[in-house]
Amino acid sequence: PAFGLGSVGHSYLISRRHAEALGPLRAAVGQAPRYWPGLGWLAAACVHLGLVEDARDAVAAIRNIEPNVTVATWGRMVTYRNEADQTHVLDSLRMAGMEE
């Protein structure tokens, strides 16, 4: 269930429907707190909704799970066919405080 919810939230995120992404991503992370891609997508959605502290908390949780994840490693691990989607997610992670 967490992966499915994460996928739904991620779809909303790359569609720039940040408010709609929030619920499924929070539910995904609630069910699977170590699901670090979901945490990253949650951070990205939160930062666009002005929930900067929530975004930073999600990035901090990722660091606790996978300390070496940076914007650069994220960009290599999670790729997109549409370059604008990749840029949107990576820029969002930067705004949320993920290290380069």
C-alpha cells in the first residue's frame, strides 16, 4: 500500500498538483517511515505549499535512512523521461534543504 500511495503522490507532484500530492505521500510515509523516495517526494510537495519545516524534516529523515543521498545521487537514481519533471523534483529537493 505504501508504494502505491507513493506512486499516486508522485504522479500529482510531477503534475505540479502539490496539494493533491500531500495526502497520499503523507499516508505512504506514515505506513512505511523508511520509504525514502516517498520522503523526498513529500519534501518536494511540502516546499511548494509553504510547509518548509515539514519539507526539512522529511529531508532530515532521509539523511537518517540514507546519509549519502544528495540532489546529485537522487538525480541519478530517480530519472524522468521529461527533463522538466526531473528539474522540478531536483529543484524542489534543493529548496527543501537537500545537499547538492
